Amino acid sequence: MIGHDAVNLHKDDEYILRYPIKYGAFNVSSSYNINQCIDDLSMIITRTVEKEMKLPKANLKHFQCILVIPDSCVKIHVRYMINMLFDLGFKNMFIHQESVMATYAMALPTAVVVDIGSTKTSVCCIEEGIIIAKSVIRKN
């Protein structure tokens, strides 16, 4: 079960809820490894595309993908994501950092980007489309 179906399960049911992403990164722990995170995320994407967008997985070969990655991330995790998306069938991919993409969306060359999420908050300074190296702050 995925999404609302999983979250709305009765508490007495004997299911294990797994969250592949936590605090804006893969939820890797001793009981939940990177491959399980990727498998779960792949299933979430596939079912969402098929159920919500009414698009068969076989048609993904006609589409490109934009992967927006965190400003500070583990490079090997990005590699896992890229491989997963190509395995799903996307033909091309564009990859960029989230704060830079936010400034592009607002047509601003320079900005302070504050991302307040449900499990993490991050602040980053962008100048001329480039992240200032020591300006990335992230708190869970």
C-alpha cells in the first residue's frame, strides 16, 4: 500500500510503515538499507504515474525527467536515484540543486533560499546561480 492507503491503516493492523525519505534524504538505517529505499521509491513513482497520471510505465521512454537534488547530499545517493529513474525508462535527465532551481523559478540571480519542510529546514545563499559554499545550513 502506498500514500493515503498506507497512512490510513488501522493502528491495530500488523503492518510495517516504511518511509524511504526522511529529513530530505534517504532514510537509511540498520533495518532499512539504500536498496530497500530505492525499491520503495521506485514503486511509489511507478504507481503514482500509472494511477494518478493514467500513464502506463512503458510510455516513460517518451519522457524526460528533472531530478531536483538537495543542496547538500550524498553523491552515491544521487547515483542511486539516477540509476533508478533510468531503470524506470526515462530517456533523458536534467539534474540540479533545489535552491538554484528555486531562484531560476523566480527569475532571480541572487537570493537567500529558506526551505521550511515538515521534517527539515534549510537555508542557502545563491549568487549568480551558484551556491555559496559555506552558506548551506540544514537542521532536522
